[in-house]
Amino acid sequence: MNRRLIRALQRGGVAARTQTDVWSIWRSSDRRGRIIGSLSGADVEVLRLRNDLQPLGDEVHQVLTWAGQQVELNERERYAPHIALAAPSHARSLLEMLIANCASSSLRERIRKACQCLMADLEAFEGAGNPVTMNWQSLAQGRLAKGQSLRSEFRTSKSASAQHRLTTVHAALGDDDLRFLLKLVVREASRSAIAKAFGLRPALAEQRGFSVLRALVDAYGT
């Protein structure tokens, strides 16, 4: 992923889809200026999965702006921006690897949306103080520990629907694949960590991960 373009987005640039699977980058929200580069659709989906990129205005127009961590410039960067330090490193999880390696842009988008729907349902279910009828509490902890809580009125009104959808996911995957999903989506574990936890070769961990993601997509109907 091009760090120079990520830095431009962090400083107020925007991304917009200009080809089927290509996103162009501008230094500001005024897209009458020069395009400074492009990111692949796979890279953009990974950034959206991390919530680093979010729609600017109506999502139909497919313009994305930076919503992730802001990096402060040090004194050297202020006077010589061309030697600015790269964005903080991010160890790629198996989930991000699978999305990045997926050839279908529409499937990548559906996987990303299903994962985001799952995390939102886990937060809503956990935040409403529901009784423990399945192991969703442990699933939710990974995201809640990051301080991404929902408004209380949202938690209350959406809890029943969230529980229904989570039950559907549980029924579709079963207990063992649900534990795999815990590692894959919520814990954001690496390929090696998941392979070790489930006694799989790395290549088989990828295959199972993709199969679990397809089941999640089908369960959510994304």
C-alpha cells in the first residue's frame, strides 16, 4: 500500500472510484486538482475495513475521506514534507490478507460489509446487557475494548434485531467455525496465529478463512 498516498489522505485528501477497481487520490476535497496517484480496490476495502476511510457525504457518490488515526507532523516534516515519515506500521491480519487477495471487487465489498455488520451487532447485543445465551460476549470484547461503544438509545432499540442476526450467524457456522470467526474477524489474528490455534497449515487456514467469510456473507445476505 502506497504510504505517500495514505499520508495525503491523512492530510485532507480524498479517494474516489475512477475505474472499475481503481481509486484515484487527490490532495484535497476539491477534485478539480491533479490526481496524485491511485490505490487498488483491494487496498481501499482493507482501509474501509479498519474504518480508516469513510464516505464523504452520500456513499452513492463513492468519495472517501480519512477517518483513522491522525499523525502529527514533527519539525523536520513541517519544513521538508517530502521526507515525511511513513504512516505507523500495521501488521496485516489474515482477514485483511484474504480481502486483499480476493479477485472479485463485489465479493470483497460484501465481505467487508458483513464483517462490519457483525461487529455492530456484537456491540449492540453486548451493550444492551443481554443475558448470556451464547458466547457473543467474548466476541464483542475485542471491539469494545477499543472504546468503540454505541449510543445507549441505539443499543436498546437494536438489541433484539442484533440478537436475531447473531443467532442466524451461529446457526449457519456452528460452534467450531464460530470460534474460527472469533479469531479471524474480531481478534484480527494473523495467518500464523490462526493456523497454530487450529492446527492447520497456513494455506489451509486461508482456505478455511475464506469459506467462513462466505458463510458469514450468506448469513447476512450482503
